[in-house]
Amino acid sequence: RALTQNPLKKIWMPYKNGLPEKHISQRKVCMTNCPTLIVTVGLPARGKTYISKKLTRYLNWIGVSTKEFNVGQYRREFVKIYKSFEFFRPDNEEGLKIRQQCASAALNDVRYYLTEEGGQVAVFDATNTTRERRETIIQFAEQNGFKVFFVESVCEDPDVIQENIVQVKLGSPDYTNCNTEDAVQDFMKRIKCYENSYETLDEVLDRDLSFIKIMDVGQRYLVNRVLDHIQSRIVYYLMNIHITPRSIYLCRHGESDLNVKGRIGGDSGLTPRGKEFAKKLSQFIQKQKISDLKVWTSQMKRTIQTAEALSVPYEQWKVLNEIDAGVCEEMMYEEIQENYPLEFALRDQDKYRYRYPKGESYEDLVQRLEPVIMELERQENVLVICHQAVMRCLLAYFLDKTAEELPYLKCSLHTVLKLTPVAYGCKVESISLNVEAVDTHRERPENVEVSRMSEEALLTVPAHL
Amino acid sequence: MALTINGSPEQKKLTQTPLLKIWVPWMGCNLNRRRGSSVPQFCNSPTLIVMVGLPARGKTYISKKLTRYLNWIGVPTKMFNVGQYRREAVKIYKNFEFFKPDNEEAMRIRKYGQQACAAAALKDVSSYFTKEQGQVAVFDATNTTRERRAVIMSVAKEKGYKVFFVESICDDPEIIAENIKQVKFGSPDYVDRDIDEAMADFVQRIECYKASYMPIDDDKDRKLSYIKIFDVGIRYLVNRVQDHIQSRIVYYLMNIHVTPRSIYLSRHGESELNLLGRIGGDSGLSPRGQKYASALAAFIKGQNIKDLKVWTSHMKRTIQTAEAVGVQYEQWKALNEIDAGVCEELTYEEIQQNFPEEFALRDQDKYRYRYPKGESYEDLVHRLEPVIMELERQENVLVICHQAVMRCLLAYFLDKPADELPYLKCPLHTVLKLTPIAYGCKVESCFLNIGAVNTHREKPANVDVNRDPEEALQTVPDHI
């Protein structure tokens, strides 16, 4: 079979009669053929939804189609108005019936997502505190050919539970018309409803199941029968995340010589304005009075020059280097249009998957940045001084942006983004340090056809020397 | 090591170090010696990994494997097997008269036995950390009593080491019997013994330890950092992972297995650029390369491998090779050949002509040398780490890759140090079959009888920047 290089991703594939042969080699490496159902287990306010959302965000970012199904959500849609904890009483037959229906509805949607919508992982977020309920789910999975992986969160620390309730329960639709004290009371009673029938995952009784039991917010883990690559990655991720409050600062290097010339890539130094930014960055960081700040840069001159101005130790990561533009390195967009009009159009058609000839794609970038994300999860206060494409990838992870949005996220020069985890997501503060710089953001032009005119291609190119 | 700057607000000029191509501030005449590593620095305090478990539970297997892995990813690690110290001590003991009163060594050994060996090992650990810049020491012994572990912990506390326990728990008699057969019978302790006798002796030895075995207690020891491995990896209990390196160790231990399997490493078939003596690029197979692909297919078929996974890079030549094998394959970008940057598609002669200094630097330190706008072997190891991790998870795999990549993978399996790695012989048209056995790896080299150019360039005698071109090009293999 003749091999041809697919024009977008530059992947060599067998072609037959001018068309690519359907070949599974393009599938994400090592990801299983079998869809996986992740099932949370635990009393209310143990972080199940926090974990579900975070895990879903991570898996989607690394390219594994994942969706979460929160049974509480289904219940809210069904019952419309939440009255009190009485709904959850174990002797409330009507309540039980509704909750069961909601779980079934959610599992139905899970089935549809994994079989019809091409989903690879579904996260079934509910208490699932009895063995009986879990057995139902296992049978469901077996019938449909899904692998099951349980994630249980066990915690008895009253401070942690209280903080949980304050952070996410008080703002819940269930408690919008409730004052804080009443809401907390009601919620505690709700937890009580589950406690008597709670059957935790047991290393003997459940020895044939695949699961991870997270104890005391990550002090201890029990891991049983990890079956495959994706489960192994999930376990690794769950063992690296924490909930200690902290902030992550993202910024680009100061304006560089190639920036002002409108050229991409390269390894140039800072302009005078870039150096000014570095100074202002140093002042900003000092004013923030951050405890134990780690500073990371790439191995490119411009980020290191920026970090040097901070007068603190920093670490250089090669994987934070800017996207490799291959044959287009150090070119202006005008030159790319002139020399590689086809490539330029393909890039506009699918900027996330497009790989520069002898270079990289955003998709490649995400894969090489994964260890950075993992280490960011482990760390506390960190300042990452990086590059436009790199910063877009990192930002997309924290703000749960899709692959389509990612390459167009605005990451301007001389602007620091301060990310602080809050509730289920991330608060972003954008701080411009008031030093002028060129704009390096090129929007997607209207016409992305290969046959377009040069002017149409260059319409959105930002101004430069 | 992170760079510490003396708080001067003046921005120092940056220079790029010639070997590693790392930007560092130029501090007067002495270029600041900075290890510009592409991995974050794992820890400032050294880490002491302490194995725990009855005999024949895989402690030494885990210790050796973990040590090999950590060294490969660039964390200087050394293993200290207390059994070895005992053997050394007893050897000495055998050579001296038992009752010689002036023989302090023998007296001490007799009196304190294991304790002395452990102490001696800990002393060497200390020396490794302070004098040899070691970062991780693996203390391989049974360490089955709380008392023994407490002693180790107090030494570690005093010296400022982080401690991480790895306990292996297994009660499956079949696994233990297999363990004993695989590694104990080869041990120097049993070298002249009859097999049944040795087995009986060993089982007795285990019984002695069982009586006083106190596993790590999940309640009493809840402040300790540890991982408990149950039944060779069915289940794990992980407690208080303190830092990055412990997190990586846990991830690694959770991915390895002992199921018998083989890993086949091969390069792509001979390529067009190979014939021309040019490095890198993305060319297709030469006619002989195509022949190799067919021969490889026949070879693989003949091996009758169950459930073989085939992996290639994203480069045409490996994919063309895999196509001939006729089974499904997965493409890994991480398996792409080392990026030679500005030297891509040049011959060695052209590199010598255009970049003589670079060429010399490369010969001086081939492992750390980074091509301008390219990569080093050190970078390659870093990007191959996920491949190694997945290879550990998998069973039978055929990896069709490239010369530098294959050298890195081979170095991992055969525990080759950084200075040997870039000179490992990985000729074209030769399949290496690696089979884990006992504590290491058996290698079978199968040349498939299809001629190919030699692409192996040995380190020349003169690596000085001011050498003559002939001296530089002396070891270049023939090409068109």
C-alpha cells in the first residue's frame, strides 16, 4: 500500500485510490477500544463532583472524549423545587423511586454517549453508597461492554466537610432561598440519611472490582486491579491533585525582537519594552507577596531573560518551548502566505490539528505539556513564563476550553493571568502591567479556502514593522 | 539545580552554553555552571527508599528495576543490598580464624550480625549522598521489624533524608516458589547446593523471618510515607506521598508487572538517506529496506507471538516497515528520530565542514550534546519516558524505531549508563529480542540477512575542537 502524508496532520497513512484507508493508527496511542465507565462512590460533601469535573476536564484536554453525568442534576430537573432533606430519607418511598428513575435516566444517557456519540469515558457522579446500587451499574456496564472503574472518596475530617459545604453546597440551586445556617443544618441531615446504609468499597468483598479509594483528601489511597492504560493514567492524576488553596500565574515572555517584526518562532531576545515588562513583572510579583513561589520558564532566551529580572531562582523546562513552526520558523505571516499558501489555508481550517511541515501542531503541544500540567497540579504557587501557543494550551486546561477554542484564546503580551481554583472551577484575573507591546493575535479569517486570495488570508494579521 | 541570582536588579547578559544550548547569565569570566536539565529538579533532600518484606517477595527485583529506571530518567540512584554486605562479611569471616581476639571485624560481625551489615550499608548510603552526589538510595533488606525500621528512620532524620517505604506482601505459594527458583538458585548462597536442599533451606529461612515480621501498620505508621504492594500488583496502598520523585516512583511501581513476555526492538529498513550517509530527514525505504520489511514480517510470523502490539514513529520509514508486517500498528510521535536541528539531512562530512566546533563538542559529550535548534540524547530520554512506561504496562511489543531512539530504549533495558548509551550498536536489519529474566534482561540479536549500510560512527581518538578534518572523519562509515 502506498503511503501518503495527510496534508493537515502530516501523518503518513496508506492511501487507496486517492483516499486514506481507514486505519486505526491515527487513534490516540494506547487508548482502549472499550469505553470506560467511571463511577464515583461516597457520602455527600466528599468531593465526588469536584473530582468528576476535574477528571473530565483533564481527560478531555489530553484528547480522551469524556463527559460527566451528575445524578443530582437529573434529580433537580425532575423535582424542580427542593424542599428539604426529607426527600433523601431512606424510608421516603416516593423519593427513592424518583432517585432510581434519575439514575436510570443518567445511565441511559451514558449508554448513548459511549455507544452513539463516540465518547470514550463517562463519569457517573452519584453517591452509589450501597453494594446493591453498584451491582446494578456493573451489570449495566457488562451488558453494554463497558469497563468499570470506581472512584471512592472517604473523609471524616469535619473541617474538610464543612469547607466543602460552604464552597459548593451553599451556592447550589437546592439552597438558593435558604440562609446559610439553615442550609448547613439541612445538608448535614441529608448526609445522615446516607450514613446508615453506606457500604464502603472493601478490599476483600470487592476484590474483583477495579477501583481507587481516596482517603482524607489524598493522604492515603487504596488502588485495586488497574486494568489498562487509561485507568493507570486516571489513578496517577487523582494521586497528584490536591485542594490546598494556591494561585497559578501565567504570562508570556516580554515583547521580543521577532515579535515586533511580526515573525513567528525563533529564539530572539527582549526589546526595550520587553525588558520594561520584565521589571514590572518583578514588582508585581513582589507586591503579591506570594509564599514559596516557584518560577518556571522555557529554554528559550526570551522567557529566561524575563525570569532573570525577577531575581528569584527559576527552572527551565524544554517542554515549555514555543510550538515548533518547522519550515515556517521566523517567517512573517505574509511570507508564509507567499511561500506556503496551501499550508496557511489548512492551518486556518483546523488550527488545533494542523501540523507545520517538520514542525508541531497544537495537538502535539498538548501532549508534550502534559507533564507540566501534572506537576502544576502537584505544586502550589507557581509562575509560568512561557509563549503564546503554550499559554493557550495551559489556559485551555484550566478553563476547560475545547480544542476548537484553544488556538484562538487571547494571550496578550505583557499581561499576567492569575488563576485561582474556586468551587468547581477556576477564577481568572487578567492583569495588564501597562507596558505597550505589539499584538500577536491573529483571528481566524472568514475565508479559509485553499483557493482564497492573498488579501483574504492576510486580513486578520496584526500590525507589525 | 535552580539558578540562584544575587539580587542584582541589573539584567545580566545571557549566553547559550555550547554543549547543552542552555541560556545562562554570563557571570564575568566563569560561565555559571548550571545543569540546564530539561526536567525539573526533583528534590533538594536525598531520598532513602526502604524495602520491606519477607524473603522471596520481590524486594531485590523491585530495587534493581527501580534503580535502573531512576538512573535512566536522570536521577542518580544506587542500590544497597544488605544481603550482599552479609556475604562480604562472611567471606571475610571465613578467611579469618573465628576466635582471633584481635580480629575486631569478625568479632563485630559475629556479635551484631545483621545490624552491623545494615549499619555498614547506611554508612555507604551517606557517603553516596554526600560524596557522590547521589539523589536516591534504595535500601534493600527485609526490614521486617518495627525496631529495624525505627533505626533507619532515626538515621535518616538526623541526616535530613526523606524516607519512602516500599513493602511487598504476598502469600501466594506459587508465586513465592517461582521467585525462589528464578533468583535464589542462582544466588551465591546456593551455588553449590542441591536444588531440593536449597529450596528447603530457603523456606526455612523465610519461616525464621515470619515469626518476627511486623508489616507496616496502617494506623500506627500513618505518618510515614509508603506504598504497600499486594500480590505482585493486584492491589496497592499508598500513604502520604511527599514529593515529585515519590509520586513518580509510585506511578512506576504501579505500572510494572512480572508476566512473561518479550519486547522486540528494530530500526526501520534501510532508507534512501541512510544509503547517502545523511542523518535525519523523512525518506522512504531503499529496495533493500523493503526486503527487510518483508523479512521482518516473516520473522515475526515465525515467532508465533500472542497478541503482539506494533509501534512505529511518525516517520515514513518506520511506517513503511510496519506496513509490510501486515498487522495493526500505532504511531507514536515520541518515537521519532533525534532532531538534528540545523544538521538535518547533512552528511558527517558536511557537518564537519560547516559546523566543525559543533561536531567536536558532540564527540566530547555525545549524551548531553544538543544540536543547534535540535535535541540531545538527554532530551530524547525525556521524551521517551512515556514509551518506557507503556512498554512496562504492555506484554508482547515490537517497536520499529530509529538508531538514537533504539539506543535510548536499549540502554533502559540493559542498564547502560549515559556515556555508553550513544555508542550502543544498533545496526540496520537486526531485531533485538529482549526477554526479562531473573533480575535483568536476556538479549537475542537476530540479523535478518539483508545487507545494509553501516550507520554506526565510533568516537574518534581526537575530540579536540582544533583537530584536523581527517581526524574528525576517521570513524565515519562508508556511504555513497
